[in-house]
Amino acid sequence: MNTLTKAAFAAALAGSTAAPAFAAGLGEPAPEPIVAAPVIPVAPSTDWTGGYVGAQIGYGDVSAPGLDGDGVLYGVRGGYDWDFGGWVLGAGVDYDFADIDLGGGPDNLESVARLKLRVGADLGQTLLYATAGAARAEAEIGGVSRSDNGWFAGIGADYMLNQRWTVGGEILTHQFDDFDGSGIDVDATTASVNASFRF
């Protein structure tokens, strides 16, 4: 085999091996692009089940025949809630100290205690509720210390800052008929804000 034939053979051999490699390169599939899963923000879970203790401060307006006054109330609160998913049931107590002048002289409202039930809508971090129950007021009327039982009803809302702390507010109306046998019907409206520690 002469030199020219060897060169032609070598060129033909090189072409036959390169062509399949080139063809194979064209046949490889392109890599699929990687698509990241969308990130969906999840609201922090809230559960209103549990106990709480706290403090409150508010304003009271008291009225009765011949008696009328308004002023600041402040006190403590506590209770327990059960969260049933879309709604919450709770029971609690609170006690407000007061020194509301009822029109001059010795007449004044000294305190209000409440035994409460509440039911509300669980809106996540917000609880909107209605509340009602028994109330007991202590007052000095006509220079005599008196106390009587009555009832109250109202609405409120609590907002969960985190799993331990809430802030909220309530508006309540109270009724005491024939206050301690005095023949005087006493009405009172209170509006208050509160902060509570949950456990």
C-alpha cells in the first residue's frame, strides 16, 4: 500500500468514527429547566384554648333617679377559653375598683364584680365575642354602704399579639333593679381596654 492510499484510508477511517459521534451529539435531549415550587405564606397558627389572667382600665357612666356620675374603673380579670375551630366558648371573672361620684355628697360607686360567659367567632388572631352574666356592685347611697346583684351584657374583641399575650376591649351595660332594697334602679355602662397573659 503506497503512501497516498494509506493517507486516503486513514482519512476515511477518521471520517467514519467522527460522523457517528457528531450525529450522537445532535441526538442528546436538552436538559429540562428546573421550576421552583411557589412559596405560599402560612399564617401563624392560633388556638384560643387555655387560661388567661390580666388587667383592665376603663370608663364608667352610672345613672339612677336622682343619682348620676362617671369616672375611671380599673381592675383584674381571668378566665378560660375553649377553641372549637370556628368559634370559642369561655368563662371568666373580673373585678373593677371604682370611685365614681354619684352626684355629690357621700353617694358613689365603689366596685363592680362580674361572673362572665362569652361566645365568639375565631378569626385567627382576632376573637370577636358577645358576653353576659351576673354582676355585683358595691356603692354608698344615702350615707349607707350597700351592695346588690344584677346582670350585664355586652360585646368585646381580643387580639392575639403572640401565643402568650393578648390585648382587647369591651363595652358592657349593667342593670341593678331596686338596689339593695333602696327602691332605686341603677344602670351603668362601661368601656374598657385590657391586656392578658395566656397559659
